[in-house]
Amino acid sequence: MEFYTHTLSNGIRCIHKRVKSAVAYCALTVGAGSRDELPGEQGIAHLTEHTLFKGTEHRKAYHINCRLENLGGELNAFTTKEETVVHATTLRGDFPKAAELIADIMFHSVFPPHELEKEKEVIVDEINSYKDSPSERIFDDFEDLLFAGSSLGHNILGSKAAVLRYTKDDILRFTTRTYNTDRMIFSSIGNISEKTFIRTVEKYFGGVESRPRQFSREAPGPYVAFQKTVNRNTHQAHCIVGSRAYSINDPRRITLSLLTNLLGGPSANSLLNVALREKNGLSYSVEAGYSPLNDSGIFTIYFGTDKDKTDRCLEIINNQINLLKSTPLSARRLSMAKKQYLGQLAIALESNEGYMLGAAKSYLVYNHVDDMNAIYRKIMAITPEEILNVANDLFSDTSALLYK
């Protein structure tokens, strides 16, 4: 395994990869996100992430902000549907300071009420900004329909009314219930010895009280396909076509990842980019995406176009989908798709920070991290028949949401 691993007595799992670099990266990944919010808590996971930086038992907000920045480093965080991540970038020699700071804000935050009120206004501004961006908002609206009645469908930011009513006690109840030590991964990449890594995590995370998870996530209800048009008075039409997809534990997720990249990945020669943009000039932006989740997944095809060209775009997309469902890829085409995808993955792994965060997610879910050779073998083993089967399974009952 490329990563050292170490499990603390409280259940926090730690992984580290040593590389030759003057820069070190570290993060604490917590298996708690917006899907873990109870009814009436929509948006509290994201609010909690923001307010972690607003004061601890040992530091005020200003001192948290300055601790690494004064050393040329960075501290940041993000919330997803299933995780909250606090991550830092520092020079190699400042790695212990970064680890200590992350531990301080994750386990000793006091959520000062006056700071909480200020941060609510920041999030309200973020919500307003997001509402002004139809190309972003449509994804949340689509997922809310895709997972109707489930917390998986909720907007991570929450509503303005909900965010404004939360108190310190609400946040403490949420973190006490969901910030569980057996759902935490501390990860790092840098020129740090295994001995220093273990000494650091034992010092700053080893004394944290054990708090195992006492609840199970509720699986979303049955999927019902939909076709919906919403009048947003936008300049362009924005559209998403998609469906629920394979979970993070489904072996078919690898085949679907390859298929998604072939269909609408970032390369200029993806099937949809060629068909919509290069050949017909119908869309500036078209992309396919796949996000596996703990017990489900999300597959989407998004495009923006002139309102009078929407039907033509949908026709072309359906034609491409039908070809994938009816015609096996040739050996040459599949080989090219595999090489392209593997090349993109290899380049992405050159980002030590991105690699570290991805490894933490893998370790949280699977308790191991595949090296590039294992990933290579899995992708190269995909057959044309598997691509065909996944295409027929995934595209059998798609949904669509259109902004006009």
C-alpha cells in the first residue's frame, strides 16, 4: 500500500503518504454531510463547517485565520452530501502546526453566538449568489426531484429562513450526533516520516473522546422518473438529463465512470461535445457527471443552449445514448477511451492535495486505498459487453429538468 495507516484508540483512522516535497497537505474527513440532517436541520451541516473557524476554547477567529496564513499556508473546508472536510496546506516543517489547528477547530470549537450571527449573513449571501446562477441551481433542483422525500435531495446550503434560525445549541446537537470518531479519517501527504506522522496524530488526535456512530443512514425511497420544465426567465435554456446511479460499493461504478467520461468528460473529443458543439455549434457547455454515494448515485448530462435549440440538443443526446445502448464499442474505440481516462486520472493524481482527499474518501468507505496499478487493472478489464449492459441499465428510465 502506498499509504502508511494507523488507527487511534478512539477509532480515528489515519493515513499518510511520504513524497519528496517542501509542501505538506493534511485533512480531517468526517463522514457527516447534508444527508445526515434531521427534519428541520436543512443547511446545518454547511453552517457548522463555516462556524468551526469562528472560535475555539484556545483561539479566537482572528487567530485561527492567522495561524497558518502567517506561515504562508492555507486552511479551508467544504461540505458535501456525505462528508465534511477541513484541510490545510503548509510547508513541511509546519505540518504539526496544521494538524494541531485542525484538531483544535474540529474538537474544541465553541461556536460564539455573535460570530454565528455574522456567519449566517455570509451564508445568506452565498445562497443569493447561487440563486443567480441557473447553471448551478439546476443541479440542486434536479437532485431534489431525483431523491424526492429524502435528505439526499436537499440543497447543501439550506434555505435562508432555516439558516437564520439556527443557534449554537442546534449546532452542538448536530455535531454531537454526527461527528463520530469511527467515521473520521486524518490524511496527509508530504515529506514526513512515518514516525513523525504517528507521533503527531497521537499527540493531537489520540486524546479525543471516542464517540462511535449510533445511527444508520436512511436509504432513499423508490426512484420515479420525471420530466419537468420550470420557467426561470433565463437568457439561455438550461437542461439536465439523468437518473439515479450505482452506489460507491457497486463494482459497476468503474464501468459507469469510464462510460461517463467517454460520453461527456472534460476532453474536447467526448461524444457529446463533438456532437453538440463541434459538429453542430449548438452548445457552449455540455458535460456528463457521475457521483457515487453510500447507497445510491447520481448520473447527469447537463447542457446550456438557446431556447429554440433545446429540442435539437435533446434529440442528439438521445441518439448518442441509443447508440451506446445498441452498439458495442469496437476494441479500438474502447482502448482509446481507457487510455484517455487513465491518462486523466494519472494527471489528476499529480495534485497531491486532490490525491490525499480522494484517498481519505476511499479509506473512509473501503478501509483501503487502491494504488494506480490496481486502478489500471480494473479499468483495462472492462469489456464492450459491460459498457453495453451499463448503458442499457442506466438509460432505461431517465429524467429531465429544463429551465426556460
